[in-house]
Amino acid sequence: KQWYQRRVAITAGGNDRFDDDLQIAAKLGNALLLQNNEYRERNSQLWQSNEELKREVELLRQQNKILRDEADIKSSEQVQLDFKLIEMTDKIKLLEKEVSELQSLLN
């Protein structure tokens, strides 16, 4: 019975205030709904951008790995070439020494 008496009192004297409050609440609710939709849209855009960036980072990582592997191969090849160059230089020095010894024997 009390809630009914309050309802009657509100509708009897404060109907305009109640309608005003209801309109304000509806406008506020609508504004919040619009803002929420904007936030959802922005969040979706950020998520898509993030996914694109993650794919780009993964692609760059793969390219970096390929380049590192190629650099490792070239480095290994360079080490092998350097080793062969040292071997050939040692052989040349040994042959020059033998030639020098043979020349001194011939003289």
C-alpha cells in the first residue's frame, strides 16, 4: 500500500518532474549508447590494426631469419675461402723455399 501511495503522490503532483527526469535519463542513456558504439567501433579498428601489425612483425621476423641464415652461410663460405687462401699461401711459401734451395744447389 505504501508504494502505491508514493506512486499516486508522484503522479498527482510531480508528474511533470517525473517526465522531465525520464526524458533526461532517456537522453543520457541514448548518449551513453552512442558513445559505447563509438568505443566499440574504435576498439574494432584498433584490434584490426593490431592484427595487421602482428602479421607485419611476423613477416619481418621471417625475413630477418632468412637474411641471418644467408649471412651465416656466407660467413661460413668466407671462413672456408680464408682457410683455403692460407693453405695456398703456405704452399706457395714452401714451393718458393724449395725453388730457392734448388737454385742454390745449381749455383
